[in-house]
Amino acid sequence: MSGPMFGPMFGADSATALWDDEPVEGAFTLSDEGVVTAVARPWLFGFAGGAMDAPAMLVLAGGGYTQLMVEREGIAVARWLNTLGIHAYVLVHRFPTSDTGPLASRADAIRAMAMIRAAGHGTVGVVGLSSGGHLAACLLAEGAEVARPDVAVIGYAPISTNAAGRTIVADKPPLPPAEKQAMYDLLQPDAQLADAPPPTFIVYAGNDPVVPVANAYRLKDAIVAKGGAPDLHVFADAPHGFALDTPDLPVSLWPLLCAAWLRQTGFAPGG
């Protein structure tokens, strides 16, 4: 792994700065609930799931590009991937603000993918939930081919319904801050998908009150149009942000379905 490394947080096996030589102290603000609320300098945290030539996944948590649910949608996902024999790297990326501009999050994700590949993993995928799913889908789009993943897992993500002219909610106002709305206008993965997309697992709630399920169908249709064969799962009744810890509902089975899919594609060991 290139870049300066310091003592790990989150119980991680590695911690690497993306762009500078500064220590992790002061790089971002973390609440007691495991939520990152501000990011000055992005970091990548690694969780070992086997030998260094094992497959690896970049994990992108959600939080609406104004915070990161790093524990529930980042660390928990990484630990689950480890049980499948997959290395996981959780990215704490910058948000679109007046200081960073609208494309900082995508730049950090592209940089993280390059660093993971440089570490020697044979194959590298991406998993993203909510806004992290939008960011993951951006790695499938034109202009990000250098960071193209070998597989993608995308859950309850606002693929393009936040973009001007493509909203589902009539007269939906622009999202604050202005750079966040500009990012959604600039980055519409379903409309910008690169050719020959990799295997993609898509999971959504049909009655999601925050992210319309239309996003799932837009992404699926775009992948099919480009020659891919996405694995689409829509659960009729589930809350937004179901992640890995929504018990007693059918949606709680999605990690088992995804694990079987990862083995079927040959990405996860045992396939």
C-alpha cells in the first residue's frame, strides 16, 4: 500500500492517508455513534480477509455526502466481507463543499482504487450503500475507467434522481450545499455508464421513502443496455439504510444472496 501509514483506527489492520503525509489526528471528525461528520483529509482503512493476493473490495459508506455512516455501512460491511475471504478497505472521503468542489468524493474513490490495486490484490471490487452506492456507480461511468472495479455491489443509492431534470419528486428543490447538487448534476452514472460494465449486484427497498426505487431500475437498464447482466433484488418493504442490521425482515437476507453471487461470479473464494 503506497502512501504514509500510521496507527490504525476502527480496529483496522492498516490506515493510509490518500494525498498527504500528515497523521490521522485532525483528518476528520468522528462522533461517538461512529459517524464521520467532517473530513479535511481522506483516509483508507484496511481490514484483512486473507493473503494479500486475495480479492479486495473498496467499501463506501452512505450519509448523503454530508456525513459518513462509517461504522454501520463501512466497518460492519468490511467485517462481513472478511468472513467471505475478501480484504476490505473502508474509505473516509471528502464531501462536496465550497472548499473541495463538487468532484472531491469521486477523486478520492479513484485514488483509493489505485492504492488498493497497487497493494497487490488480484481482483478489486467496490461495495457502496446509499450515497456510497452512488459513488460506487460513478466508478462504472465514463471518465473513471482507470478505477473500474471487477465487480460492484450497490445498495439503495440515489443514482440519478437527485439530478436536475431527472427527479422523481415534482419540483424537488436543489440539495444543499450547492456543490452537492452540482455533483449530482455532473455525475449521473446510469446516463454515463462506460461500455461492458462488470458484474453488478443491486439491492433496494421498493418502498424506500428517501431514495426512490426508480434508481435501481435506471441502473439496471443502463447496465443491460451496455451489455451487462446485473443481479437485481428489490424487497417490497424495508427501511432506507437497511445495511446489515435490519433483523426480522426479508431484506436481512440480502448479504446471503450477495455472498452466493460473489462466489458465483468467481470473485469470492469458494466460487
